[in-house]
Amino acid sequence: MALAVLLPLLNIELKPPQPISVNNFQMAEHFLFDVNESVENIQIQTVEKVSSIPWIAYILFAGMIICGVRMIYQFFHIYMRINRNEQRPHGKYRFVLLDHPVSSHSFFHYIFLYKSDFGKDKMKDIVLHEQVHADKGHSLDLLLIGILCALQWFNPFIYLLRRAIVAIHEYEADQLVIDQGIDRIGYQQLLLNKVNAHGFLGLTSSFNQTIVLNRLKMMNKIRSGNHSVIKYAMVLPLVFILGISFCISQKSLDESMSELVLETPVVPFSILSKVVVQNFPPVPQEVSELSREGHEDDYLPSIYPVDENKIKGTPSGFGIHIHPILKKEQMHNGADFSAKLGTPIKATALGRVRIATFDKIHGKYVIIDHGEEFSTAYMHLTDFIVKDGQEIEKGEIIGHVGNTGLSSKTHLHYEVMKGGEYVDPINYLGESKE
């Protein structure tokens, strides 16, 4: 119970070493929102919207208050029983003798008994049972689970946990009583005789519980051998991992999983904001080594990604444009080449494919790293014929023009990054250099 409360309060950051990359394409999709509207602003608005529904908090708080008042009443009831009835000290225990028939129960070192039964031989086993509860601190367990029940009254599993704790207390007390030489059959008969006795439950450990049948089964069950202990021990690593997983923030988990899968952090897709912000994997070290093997010009994106004679009209260029859907001025980080569906697309420089994949916004797309300085991106393809990590020659076919993703027409969206910054792809066409 203590771990269940403490673990979620921890925040373990998992941040593996992040390789330096200068050409990570940062694409905040402008088809759905103005580029001036950040993900952070959308998240803040969402939180404010949810926060404007106070009745949820009121219901949760009201339930906590009711459960808290119930616990206070139970404390008060125990206190009144202690002070209004005869007490007889016995070592570290104090027997509280009640005037009305009641099932024996204990609260810390106070043991409550029916006065007429006190001192009878048949009560020795029951008294021993309650002393085990007192010695083991079971009342503290019940107090803690009572607080958790008050705080999480809406959680059905918390009541199952409380029931399991009460059962474990009774199993432990029964076993320790039997281990001291008490007659098993007589003890079980006594337990059956007390089934209908009135008990005071809640924060106390009562000899009479509703789990009598399970207690009888446990007392007659053959104890597990050492091999069972080994089997249970094997579960501990799994329990530890599951517990630690609740200590990791979602943001940290998303970043860490991205490090393992894509070798770079990825900002997770937000359903609420409907905005995709994606960091693509860094330039692989092999590309840096590759850049030292060829001529410098081989790594310069200097040819058309689509044959010039197959391009329709003038490419939509780099810079501020009026968005066709939002009708607002926005930054266009690449160039759009209109061509027939299925027109071959060529790599504009020697390099290695960083990623070739699909998403609902950019459709099928390919990103290629060219040495240590340049990277190019090809989006809205109808298909790609390359795979991650593949070495690509300058002019090699990598896919075909399409209309996948969030696209209004058949075209290729082409981007170039140099030294970590977007540059105008048009300046790098026809063997021109910057």
C-alpha cells in the first residue's frame, strides 16, 4: 500500500544519450492550424476547457468527505467503547469488557470481549487470536487502507484490496494460533459457533469475519514447499518493473521509446490538438563516414527530384504563401512539383535513407541524409522503393509522385535542410551552389 502511494509521486526521467543532429526535420503540419498557433497553446486551452467543469471535482470531493466522516465516526465509536466499559489490563494488552453479546475484536492493543465470556476456557483461543492481531500491527494496516478507501472511494479495486488485506490478517492469526498447539478441530468448531455473532468491523480486527469458509480451507491446506517460494520470487522482478513504470512521466516515456526505436526523441501525436510535430532520426554516423568516401559535389542536392520535362507549371516555391485552405499567410519550407501520378522521383544527391514510412498527414515520405551537411525530404508519394539505412546514388529512383496524406492534388513536396536550417530547394537545382 505504501509503494502504491509513493511510486506515482516519483518522476524518473529516462534520457539516454542523444546524438547530435543538425538536420532534424521539424514539421508542424499547417493544413489544420495556423503555424502561429502552437501545440502548447492548444494544450492550455484544452486544460482550461476541462477545468471549466467543476462538478466532477465536487463529486470526488464530496465522496472523500463522506468517507472521511465515516472514519471519524468509527474512531469515535471505538473511543466511546473504550471509555464507557470496564477495562482490565493484562501485560501490554487491555481487555475492554462489553455488556452486550459481541464477537471479539481488537484495535491496536485494545481487545474487546463480551463480559460474560471473559475468563472462560473456550475464550483462550479467541484471546490468543486477537493478541496476534495486536502484535502484528494489523490495526495500522486497516487504518491505512481505510484512508486509501476514503481518497479513492470511486475505485472499485480498492475495496477488493481491503477485503484481501482483512483475509490475510485472519489467515495469519489463525495459523499462528494453531502453531502454538491449539486443537485444530476445536478451534474450527469455535469459529463456526461465532459466525452469527455481532461484530464491530471497520477499523478493528474481528474474530468473526464473513470469510469463515476460506479460513477453514486455509487451516486445512497443506503448506507449500520451498519450490513455491522460488516461483513467487520469480514474479518479483516483473512486479518491480510494473511498479517503476508508473514512476515514469508520459513525456519521458515517449521520448525514451523514440530513442530506442528511432534513435531520436519524437513529440507524440496529440489527438486533442490534431497537430503533428515530429523529430526525425538524426543523421547516422555511417553517413558521416560515407561523406568522406565520395566527391563533395556528390552530396550536394543539385538536380531536380522530378524530370523537368514532366513537371506541370511552375513549382510552388520556398517562403511565405497564402495557404489554399486556411487562406492565411504561412511559411512554406519546401517546393511543390506538380506531375502525373506515378512519375518517378529521384534522389537529388548521394546519401543514405534515414526513414521511409507513412503517416496520415505527410502520406508516404522518404528522408535522405547527404553527408554531414545536407538532408532532403520527399513527401506525398504514391509509393517508395527504398528502405531505412539504404545507400542511395545521386539520381536513383526512390519512389513515385502521389497524392497520399493530407494533400489536395497530385504533387511532390520537396524540402532541403543545410546545417540544421531550411533552405530554398530552388537554389539547389540545375547544379547551382550557394
